Amino acid sequence: MPFTKIYRWRPNHWLFEKYNDNGTTYKLDVHFHPNGSARIDFWNPGQPEENQKINTSNKLSSIGLITEFEFGGFGGGMYKVFSLEKHNDIRTIDNELYSFVKRLFVKLR
């Protein structure tokens, strides 16, 4: 597991914190919305937005996942949405989200 601190912040929001990559610390937020969609935010807490944009995009590029994310995430980081429009039901969203986060963790190791 690349993140060293994991906890539920709210019933619908999980936090994965303290992934350190050569002195740059990252965080992943996984949150579920009342409409059935889910979103993950990959960011670099405590840094100015422009630094976060650079740090997160460089990291995601280096592991081959940059095209999976969009700019405008928490703090200037990047995010990915799992929506009902794309994934027909909540069960599919759950499975896709789980698979994607697992793949992200493997690539971050």
C-alpha cells in the first residue's frame, strides 16, 4: 500500500494519505455522492495550486494514468469521476472504482 494513513472521514468519504514520493506527499480522496456517482481526487496537500497541478500531473504521467484524470481536483490536483451516465448502475461504479483504485495503488508502488 503506497499510502500510510487510511481512514473514513465521513460515511461516504475515504481518505488515503501520506504517500511520499521523493519528498512530495500525495493524498487520494474517494467520495461517493447521493446521485450514485463517485469521484477520486489525487492531490498534493499543503502546496500552492500551481505546484499541485504540476506535481500531480507529472506523477500521473510517470505511471501512465494522466489521460484517466482531469485538472481541477482538490487543491489544484486532478480528479476522476465514475458516473451513472457512463456506468449503468451503482454496482458497476463500485466495481470500476475498486479496480481503478487498486490499479492506481499498484502503479504507485
